[in-house]
Amino acid sequence: MKLILLSGGSGKRLWPLSNDTRSKQFLRVLESENNDLKESMVQRVWRQLKQVELAEFSSIATSKMQREMIRKQIGLDVTVITEPERRDTFPAIALAATYLYSVEHTNEDEVIVVLPVDPYVEVDFFQRIKDLEKVIKESNADLALIGVKPTYPSSKYGYIVPSNQVEEHFEVSHFIEKPTEQKAENLINENALWNCGVFAFKMGYLLNLLRERGIPLNYELLKSQYSKLPSISFDYEVVEKANNIIALPYAGYWKDLGTWNTLTEEMVTTQVGKGVICNNSKNTHLINELDLPITVIGVNNLVVAASPDGILVSDKASSPKIKDIIKDFNQPPMFEERIWGWSRTLDYSKYDNGEEMVTKRINIHEGKNSTYHYHKFRNEVWTIVKGEGELILDNTITRVKAGDVVHLPAGKKHGVHAVTELEFIEVQTGTGISEEDVYRIAYEWEDILAHFKKAKASVII
């Protein structure tokens, strides 16, 4: 059995802490096994997968924007299958399946399980996932789902409506998406289950669907044609058109922590970051990533969240509305976690002649390094403010330290390794400044040095 974990979303329901690069699954606000540290949803899921010995059979399908965050939080050993561009879950699953098939040589009889990267569950949920392999083989169903037994009539979830029960699983009649609470109550009386987005199939089933649509089964070929795939969900393109679907019921704890009101229910503390919540404020949470303290006095049932991307003050019950309220915001992420450290945008300006200027504060952890890369359209100036590092710039390698100023014209290949914790102010100037204007040559410092030595560069220390 192979698992494909889907990591996507812009996390707008948890704005301003979440953004395109740091969606909800990466927020470190949950209690971990080490009480001194907090963990994110993806870290919690990966830990649970290890507990049931499924992590080694798991891959994560994600976008370029989230690739580094995944590696930063759960390590470099995980297989990350990266979309060339954001589409939807059908293209993402198709790409991941072709990777397993053409690169890892997964057999067509192998059972593939697809699930979100961020369910909030206990470890027995993943034991239940193991049951999908047996039931899909014994039932000859096209698809096998896991449905959660509802604990209340919710209008937030989709429902799996059964037709009849066969041994321990249900045959699926149809699906209902986000019904009214009254309709949900009727569905529960009909033994309907919450659809938690977990489904399994044999590799050959999906490959045959791709063959029928003329979609390549070779990973590299499909990747080169990715933009031609329909931007549609797997549910609409595959699940709702399948003829023979079954569902395994799961009666344990399951929760979607997709909004501030649900996330704060599971947070280990009522306050993260600088500030004070006075005793006369009840059921109120403060999450502050700014250096300025925030004080909360005499208000109840609130969430106050602050980051470089913005500030939210909301009644918890109203907090799910944030996605619609900020839908027209078009601001790039102001804070990004990377595998090597973090980056914070301090200022952005666009002038009348079309020239742009972006100022960032960048921190690289001791022993870590940036990639070896270049830009086509922007120049950079670094002012080192803390620590020491080794800088490769085209044909030279040199030591940099606090007080140094480094000029990086467009087209110059460069990368830096932090000998001690390294911090610098980066000023970008040019036109069309974006994260797309990064052309990476190597990632690991050993590979960067090997590339440098191969070019027979001169060395200045």
C-alpha cells in the first residue's frame, strides 16, 4: 500500500498567520509529545504515520510554494512530488500516481490511498486506513472511502450516503455536499457519514482512467504537459463518476481544524507571542508573531491574531467569514519559513517608471545554506548584520561577516552558507520582481561546493 498526502490551500480561513507558503497545516500551535515545543498539523500527522509504520510508504503532493516548508518541518527524507503550477486535486493526484508508477515502479495491483495532510485525529485513524488495502482487494470496488460517524448535524462537511451494509463496510449510494443542519440531521438518521477526504483505489484503476483521457503515464512527460490538465477536483472528476464505491466507517475522533474557532479549541495555550490577556477576558486566544506586544482587556470569545501579513480581531463564531472578507487581498506573503531559516518582507515600492524595490530581513540558521541560484530580472544588495558565512559568487568564494555589503547583479550565480547564525538585509531592485525569477542550480552545500570546484573557481578566504 502506498499513501499520497495532499498538501495545498492558501489557508485564508486562518489569515493572517497562514498564507500561500505557510498554510494552516504548518502553524505550530498544537501540543506535541515534547511539552516544551509546539507542533503543526503536518508534523502531528507525520508522527502518527511513523507510529503505525506507514511513513516510509508515504509521499506528499504539493505546490512549489510549500515544498520547502514540508522539508523544513518533517525532514529531507520524505518524498515530495511537486506540481509545476497549482491546478486542483485531480491533476495533483494524477501527477503523484505517475511518479509512483513510472519512477518508483509501483505495480498496477498496488493499493493507493489518498488523504489530506492535516486531519486532526488520534492514531487509531491511521490503523483504520490500513484496513482499506484489504477491503479494496476483497470487494473489487473501484474506490473505497473512509467515512466518519457524525457526532452532531454539521453543515460544514460533505456526507456519504450509504445504500446498504456488506459485512463491515457500506456500499455508497451518493454524496451530499454541505447540507443545512436540518438536512444533516436527517442524513445522520439514515446512517450517513462525514466525508473526510480519504479514498483508496488500485493503481491500475486510476491509470486506466488516465489512459482513457489520453493523459501520459510517464511522470516527466505529464509534468511537462501539466498546464493542459483540467483544473478540477478528484471528487468531481473521478469519485462522483465511479460505479462501485464502498465506505469504511470510522467512529473515532476526527476534526477539521480549518477555521480559527476550531483551531483554538485544540491549541495547547491561549497565548502565543508577546502580549497580555487580562483575567477578565474569557475564552479568548492571542496569537502574535509581531515584536510589538498586544494587550487584550475585558472581551470574551475572541481570537486576536497578528503577523507581518496583517492583524485579525474576530468573534470566534464569526471567524470562518474571514476567507470571503479577504478574498480580494492580493498581497504576497510577508513572512515565510524556509528549510534554511526565515524571510520577512519589510517594505515594497513600485515607482512610476515600473521599477520595483523590495526590502527583506533574512535569517539563515547556523550550518544551513541558501540554494545556489541566480535571477534574470533583479539586482540584490545584502547588508550583513549578524554572524558569519561563506558566500559563493560566480567564480569566487569569500567569507562575509557583520558590517559587509554584498552586491549581486542580475545573472550572477550565488549562494551563502551560515558558519554561525547569519542575518542580513536584502534590497531587491528591478522589474517584475517575483518568486518565479529564481533559477536554482543546486540545493545542498556539498553539491554547491562540488559545482563550484568543477568550474575551477578561484578561492579567496
